[in-house]
Amino acid sequence: MSEAQASRVALVTGASKGVGRGIAYGFADAGWDVAVNYHSDLAGAEETKAVIEGKGRRCHIVPGDVGKKDDVDAMFAAVVEAFGHFDCLVNNAGRQTWASLLDLSEADWDKTIKTNLKGSFLCTQAAARILKDQGRAGSIINIGSGANKQPFMNLVDYCASKGGLEQLTRVSACELGQYGIRVNCVAPGAIEIERTKEESDDYSGTWSPLTPMGRIGYPVDIARSVVFLASDQADFVTGQTLYVDGGLWTKTHWPY
């Protein structure tokens, strides 16, 4: 761990569980201090915080709905107040609705777009303004999906949001590079978390045979890639989507 990296601060949205929690742990393991955002699961956020502090890093919990500008502004103000500066945003908060195109309600469509796409826009905008004003290089990492490029039936709201996130990543990278701000996307494959285990009676049994590497992924696999993209080792990488999927989306169609 370098001295420069030791004092860096990352904000991870939706970090009370699942992939977001794993990413927060990954930053702590790499010597970063972490701001943990949650929307409704305070107990989960507190558990994440306790583990991070157990690793010897500082952690601050910032509640908020990423789809509401006032909440987002308050989140970032709290991060800067707690740590004095800010270095990396991970747009991880997300949701989806299992429903066909014909059955999906307008309310569920709006909720998913608000969280996954509007939320990423609002947080990216707020983070970029702070990083620009600080006059220091920084990184924004969006958590995408195989849905960035693959059609997933019965998840039309999710696919639309992740396709939009792909373009948000590229446009943001083009506009923000002049300020030393890099913007990339990490697109997971089949990752076992509480939510995905509900998709199948045997999640690993469904997805491992479809994955060239012969296994499913875990939050730590995503965390390693995110921390790499946030580090100085990736300081000439921007506007890219890194598929962390064991090769899954090079060959596989949606099996559900």
C-alpha cells in the first residue's frame, strides 16, 4: 500500500450489502477510507462500517436516496466534512423488476430508472464538481452488468438502465478527462449475493456451466477490479467497460 493511496477516500453507494459491501471492503483492504451509502438498510450499513473499522480504516455512513438531488448533495457534503476531501465514487446502488415488457408497471420502470440511471447521473455530477474544485485527479466507477450489451428478457427496466449507464460512462469520460477525472464501468457476470440466489434454486449450478472459467463470481472479484480502476495503476484508463464475468458474456445468452 502506497502512502498516497493510504489517505484516499471512496464513496460506495448501496454498500449495506451485496456487491457494494464487497467493494467497500476491497477499498479498506487496499488502505482507503470509505464512505458507505445506504437507502433503507441502516443495520446493514452499520455492519459494513464495523468490518471496515476492524480493518483499521476510517468509515462514515451517509444515508440517502441516490435518485433525489437533495439527498445526493447532502451525501457528498457529509463525505467532505467527514474526511476533508474525496477521491473516488462507485455508483453501485441499483434495483430491478422481474416482469415482462407487457406486464411491467410504470411505477416499477420509474423506480429502476431513477435509482440505476438518474442516481448514477446525479452522483457523477456531484462527484465531478467536487473533484474539479479540489483540483486533484479522481475516479468514478459505474457498476454495470451483462445487460450493458445483452438483452435479458423479463428485465426490460434493468437492461434499459444499464445500457444508459454504458453511455453515461463514455460521455462522462470524454467531458471530465480535462480535469484529470477518469470514468469507467465494471460489468459483473454471475455474482452470488442474496438477491441473485433468489433467481434460481441452484444459482451456481445454473451459471457455472455457462461460464468459461467454470465458476460463478463473488463480490471480492468485483472489488478487486474496482480498486484497480481507482488506483494509479489505471491512471491512463478511462471511458472503458471491464467485464468481470469469467468470460460469461462472450458466449452466453440469458438462460431465464
